[in-house]
Amino acid sequence: MSSRSVALTSTFLLLAAGGAAACDNGDEYQDEGFYCADENGVIVDEDYCDDDNDGGGGGGFFIWHSSGYRSGYPVGSKLPAGGSKFAYNDKAARSSFGLPSTGRISNGTIKTSVVGKGGSGSSGKSGG
């Protein structure tokens, strides 16, 4: 009976170690691409997400981000699925990604070394 218990314990430990390794892939940092877009992920001029601009801003505009976004998507195109968004004037969310807390963020901005994917959903509403 004791050898069976040891075998089960060894198997459990191996499975647990494998599960922990799968969760910790060592890639704590990633690049994120940022765009100003409407609630549906259609890219708009970045002036709509500039809370320092008297003519810009307003409801219905968000800063979308994803590690899958690259620079170069044109205004009017729909962002690829899988991104997250936060309100363009959410200072805390902007700062958490290393972006300026106010002002304009250029479409296609790529920030390197953004901490994990937890940031993608930390303040955002999922979309895509």
C-alpha cells in the first residue's frame, strides 16, 4: 500500500510541476500596440482620444491595445480581434501601460516591456 501512495504522490508532483511551468513561461514582459478607436475597434484619428484637445475626446472613443497589434493600421480599418480597450481619459490605465496620463497617443504606438497579459484586462473591457 505504501508503494502505491508513493507512486501517486510522485505523479501528482510531476503534474503540479508541469502545470506551474506552463503558467510561468518566463515571458513576463511583452510589447503592446495602442490605437484610438471607437467601441467597435474601428480606428479613428488619434485627436479623438486626446483629452487635452478641446475639440477632441468625447464618449465612445477608447484606447485599444493588444500584444498582437502592430503599427501601421490606417484610420477607418478595424483592429484585429483579441484586443482590449479602456476609456481614452482613464489616467490610471494609461499610466499602467507606461503611456502619458493625458494628451494624445499616436495610433500604432508600440510600448515595449509591458508587464504580462494581466495589464490587458486590468482596466479594460474586453472587445474584439
